[in-house]
Amino acid sequence: MNNDAAGLHAQISAVREDAAKLLTGLTESNFNWRPDPNHWSIAQCFDHLNVLGFLYLPQLSEKIAKSSSLSGEQNYRLGFIGKFFVRSMEPPVKSKFKAPKSFIPAPEKSLVTVAPEFMKLQDLLEDQINAAENVNWARVKVVSPASKLIRLNLTEALAIIVAHERRHLWQAWQVRKNPNFPD
């Protein structure tokens, strides 16, 4: 995947389109349906993405604003940690990760609240990409909300967020494709 600004805009656009298709025709009931107690509903997948995305946004905004002096040749490279996390997030999911407690979604959420919130998150992520147009992305450092020990450059943070969205959209599609999914 191309992780420069244009590539990330394209990835977010694809995420937005996939989410819109996934959400089409859902009711509150089937949006919150779970295949079993050990698997998330579509609502929980979206809520989890919203929680994590909105945790990242203030830091992204602050770091980009403070980094306006970090110009120079653009570098959209993923380091070792960035590559590892992006690869591990990409669907189809091969390995599961337990979500930290602060990222665990609510048991039920409203479709009319969660879906627009997710689409708004995509707009805000694109706003951050636009705001960073003249910033050297390799020099902007972001701390992962999952662990203060994980420091990412701006390219890594944005690429991981979008890969994480693809992962959980794939997970939500698995729920919708379940033979017992209520129509």
C-alpha cells in the first residue's frame, strides 16, 4: 500500500465506501447482533474503531500543529514497528489481539450514532493528512494510545489507524456473512 498523503486519502476513501456498503440495510437489532458471546457485533467493531480513532486525533492534531517547523524532504517510510503493526492488522485476520480494556466497545450502540461518528472520524483523519502537507512525517512522533512505550512517526500512526479500520471492517463483514445473521 502507498502510505504517502495521496495513498492514505485513497485508503480512507476505500474504508468509507466499504463501511457504507456494510451498513446498508442494517437495523438497530442486527447492527447489535453477536454470533456468540465471544465475538463482537458490527456495532462493537465500529464503536471500537471510533474509540481508538478519537483517542489518536487530539494527539495527531497537536503534533502536526507543533511540527510545522519540521519541514524538509518528505519521508513516508514505515519503520520496523510500523511495518509489523500494519502487516498484523491487515485482513484476512490471521492472529487475534486482545483489546486493552480502555478500547473494549460497549455491549450495544445505536446505529444512528455510531455510523455517522465513524464517517466523521474519516473526515477528521483526512483533515489531519491535509494539515500535515508541509510537515516532514518521519520527524513527527506520536505515542500509541495502546502503550506509551510505542512511539510512531506520522506515517506509521496513520497507516496503522487505517489498517486497523480495514481489520475491523473485515471482522464486521464476517458477522454480516454469518449464516445465522438476522435479516
